[in-house]
Amino acid sequence: MVKLTPNLNPRGWDEMFSKDGVRDSYRQVLQTLESLNLETLNKKHNLASDIFMNQGITFTVYSDEEQGIERIFPFDIIPRILTKKEWAEVETGITQRLRALNLFLEDIYNEQLIVKEGIIPAALITSCPHYLPEVHGIKVPHDIHVHIAGIDLIRGEKGEFYVLEDNLRCPSGVSYMLENREITKRIFPEMFSANNVSMVVNYPMILHNILVSLSPRNISTPNVVLMTPGVYNSAYYEHTFLARQMGIPLVEGRDLVVNNSKVYMKTTSGLQQVDVIYRRLDDEYLDPLVFKPDSALGIPGLISAYKMGTVALVNAVGNGVADDKAVYAYVPDMIKYYLNEEPILKNVPTYQMENLEEREFVFADMGNMVIKETNGSGGYGMVMGNKASEKEIEDAKIAIVKNPRNFIAQPIIQLSTVPCFIDGELKLRHVDLRPYALCGPNGVQIVPGGLTRVALTEGSLVVNSSQGGGSKDTWVMK
């Protein structure tokens, strides 16, 4: 037997241990872990790593030279647990948020009432690089722009949930959520069956049903495809995984062609009309006739077909205006404006660097701030004030002054911790949570779980896999 309850001293909110000991939701799991010896736990840890390796469950990190380095996604064997009550807050809060964000996107690409009524500054929208006038006025099926969302959540020092950011373009990572669950069931079958854990395995089925429901043609079996940029994309494993799980073709731009404002797939038996494209390709590469003229990844004429309503794109084109980190600060206002409701989930306090007063406040307290690029991702371009050198802070200030629209600042929040099995013992590491929400004609559906990302480096608050992070299985108790 191994003792896994050392004198852990969390600075903020720890999800397994409170000042009174082990939380009820973790008690049974911890008892199971402690009934095993250290050799057995190490074997399970190594088995999980071997499964990831043998199944090719990887992601790609890009160096400064833009060369891809393929890596196995680090996995921690101890599940992260959310109670039924905690999940209810997450589920209702995300559902509310996505209803408002969909209404915002429908508005901003049509009448723009939220701008005309002064709720959001017009300049904030027009200066957003992901606001695309080219798709203004396009009628999308059921007025749904965000079909798939990955909403990043963190927990503060008292355990309260905050939305860290909204991923509304091509959110990734859901394959790791599903694979993490399968691996946990394999290495801890008794522990999993002894706990009343909600299932996540039906995610591909729910997604496929939504994709089929978006078909412009009223036929029994619409043609749905998953469009990938190709094998060199960092999330290519996920593209192949989801296409296989849903039983739909995985295609690249060169496999598709537009004729008479309709999209067709090239097959050995001739051209077949495509009704729905789940695209894992950024907006600017979709159609060289409208966006990047040198893009070889897209389909010439795709946006013309999209405008004609002969093909549905998932997610809709132009969603990046809604997950811009400067626009993020206005989501609570969107909820109040469109839904006449108070936000269920809090935003992290966010300072706009275009506002001189807010900028001066941030500059005076850089050591307690995190600086983010408004359209950055993957943890790149982020400056953690408490870890940055004087030069890095000065460089950040210079960059902000030069282009204030490109940056926001947020106070550093001490993320909640979850014990991880590292080097044969429990060690506290910071985590976030990315639940995956699916929006279709029948509303929002969220599989109870998500991708828990772990900052494996001691003391780090950066959980991104590209920055050395790993993941855990996420259990939502029934």
C-alpha cells in the first residue's frame, strides 16, 4: 500500500483536499489508489503512456523555425472530479453564454444593433482581424454560428468558476477528452465501475446528428465531410479520430471542387454533392478567391456556395470576432443585452489596453498581471508578470504602446490545483477545464466532462500542451 495524502499545502483552492481533509467526492478514488502499491501505480502510469504512444495520440509543437515536433500528450492517471452540483453551474452557465454569443454573431453580421445602441464600440469590431465583412448578411442554417465551442474555465481561490476564454472557431482537444476516458477505464476498470461517472462517449454521435441536421438539402442521408488542412497540422490526429468515430470522409481542399455554386467531392464513381463541411481549417485559408489568394488548402468558390446556401460550414465563417480577447470583456454585457439575464459564469477582470487609464493601472502593477495578445492562442505571446524578467516586462510595455488594440491584461488568478501522480507521489498542479458544447436546432448539448489540462511544471499557471502541459480524465458524478 502507498500513502498518497502527504502534507499538501495548496495556496488556493485544491479540488481533492480541503482544510478538513479529503473532499467527499474524492474519498472513494483516493481509497482505491492507496490500496495499491507504488509499483502497481507506476505500471499503470507507464501503461497509459504506452497506449498514447502505440495509438499515435499526439500533438505538434512548432518551434521558432515553424518546424513541427510531434509529441505524445502527457497524461496523469488520477481523475479530476466534479460534483453534480458543480457541473450544473458549468452546464447552465455555458449554455447561457453560447446563446448570447450566437445572438451576437447573428447581430454583428446583420443589423449590428448592439453597436448602434452603444453597448459595444464600433471601433472594437472593425479593428478585429477576425471580423469578416465578406460574410456580412449570409443566412446560416437556424441562425446558428457556433456549433462547436470549447469554453475554457478556471476556478479561483475560493473554488468559484471563471470563464478564461471562448474558443468558437475550430476548438481542438475533444479527442483527448475521449481517449483519456478510454485509458482510465482500461487502467482502473474497478475504480471506474465503482463510481457513478457520467459518460462522454456519445459526443461523436451528438456531433454527427447536429451536422446532419444542418443539411441544406432535405434528404435522408446528407453528405457530411470533415475537412482537414492535412497531415502536417498540429491536430491532425484529432481530425482522423473524429472522422472515424462519426463514419464520415476525411477530406482536404484538393478533394473538393465547386461547380455551379455547389460543392462536390471527387470519388472513384464521380462527383458527389457535399451538404455539410465540418472544417478544421481557419477562415483565411478556406477560399483563395475571397481570402488568402495563395492558399492551397481551401476550395476556390467555397464562399460563393456558402452564400448561396447550398453547403453548410461548421463552425460558421467569421466567428473569430466573438472570441477575440478584447471582445471577451463584453460578453457579460451581451448576456444582459440579448437575454436580459445576469451572467451565471463570471469573466476574469479584463483591462483594455486601448483605454489609457486602464493601461496606466496595468503598467503600475505588471508583476500581478498576465498580458495576452487579443488573437493569440496556445499560450504563445503571453507574459506572466510574476515570472517575467525586467526586459520582458519592458518589451511588453513597448509592444502595448505600439499597438494597444492587440493586447489585454488580466490579474493573475491562482488557479485551482489537483493532485497529480508524479515521480511516485502526489504533487499539486494547476488545472483548467475545457468542456465541449454542441449547438444545434434543438439547443445546446454539453457532454458531462471535458478536457482537464494540467500545468505539469511546478508553480506554472500555463496549461497549454504547446507549453509543456498535460491532461487528466474529467469525471462528472451523476
